[in-house]
Amino acid sequence: MKIETNNAYCMDNLELLKQLNSNTIDLIYCDILYNTGKKFKDYNDNLGTPQQAIEWYKPRLIEMKRVLKDTGSIYLQCDYRLVHYLKVEMDKIFGINSFRNEIIWCYKSQGFNRKTWSAKHDNILFYTKGEYWTFNLEDVREEPSESWVKRYGKELEKNGFFIDGKGKRYNSFVGSPPRDWVCINILPQAHKERVGYDTQKPKALLERIIKASSNEGDVVADFFCGSGTTLVVAKELGRNYIGCDINPRAIEITKNRLKEV
């Protein structure tokens, strides 16, 4: 079977990866199996021991590096159960100097633990393949706050610049550079974006990653695509995409969502 862009495939991701040509993907984002041991409605999140899980991931990570362009980036989302094991393996495969960030996604959700600190964050490991990679800083800067504008400058809507009290000009992206933590709540998303698929991630999280690490026309791949949020956001932002999931329901939901974009 020929794997084409702008499609989602129902198959084992290792088999799909083996069919992709080398150096063809600009950005990989995967919300991988966390190995919680839980059997969700839509998938079984149990790969065995952490060591067994990493052995399962190893050939897939090797293939992901092969298909990634030399200027490409890869983001793998997981949690405390696998993040340290996964980082050691990624250091081996991509090289320890190819590690760029561990990004923390903080969120609010229902439920808490009465005996310890409630786990309300995920870990996202960010690696690149080569020494030069796409990173669109201006696309992910935080806009200046109202207090900053009020104190230091005046917004000029016609040309998008700020001018401080000394007449110094700043472009419209002045403000905080992107940090390695992101706070995006799940609960507001539940009413607007949810499609009834377990562990669905918010579009706002994917928007930041795709804007930062790809350009229009680039190929974005998600080999654990689930409900298809990565592909939907990629299409909305003018990127090409390739998705894969072993669950037929996941691919059905993904294709229906893509039709609505």
C-alpha cells in the first residue's frame, strides 16, 4: 500500500513507518501510550513493565528518526511512568545533544488523590534530528499583556508596533518568549472539542507545537493519532499530514473531523 499525505491509516504504526521514505517528515508529534495499565474504552494502555514498554517503542523510535528530515523535530508526550526511561532511549537513538526541551503541560481536570499530590501535568520530550531545525519563535511568543501596554507603550493598530516612552519601536510580538511549561485546561475544552474519544488532547496544545516547529506546506505526522487532533490542527494551519492508529474507531473519528475542516 502506498502511503500518501493528507490521510489517516488504520494499521500498526511500525508497519506504516517502514513504508515511509527516509527524510520526508518535517514534524512528528505523538501522544504515545503512557503504559498506565488501564483498559480504556478505546484502547488498552498496557505494554507491560517499563522495560518491556521501551523495547516495544525502540524499533518505532528508530524508524521515526529515519523518516524525519535533517531539519525536523519530534515531540513525544507521556507522563511520569515512562518519561525518564523514554528520555534515555531517545538519547541513545537521536543523540544526547539532540535533546532540546522537556515541556510540561499543566492542566486542571476532575478528580484528585487523597493520599498524595494529584498528578496534573504531562511531559513532552522535544528532540531534533540535526543541528539546524525549524523553530518559529515569533509564532509562539505570548502577546504583550494589557498591563505592559498600559505601562510601557501604546498599541498602534494600523502598523502593529508598540512605541515606548523613549520613542523606541518594538514589533507586535514583544512580550514573553515561549517557556517550557504550558497551562491549558481540559475542562473548557470538554464542552467544545470533545468527540467521545478517551484522553483526547486540546487543540490549543497542538497549535503551539505545530506553529513553532513547522511551516505551511510541511508534513506533520502523528503515529498515535487517536481522535485526530494533530491532523485537524495541521490541516487548519495549512500543513500536510499523515496519521496512523491501530483502532478503526479512531480513524473513523479522525476522518470525520477532517471533513469538517
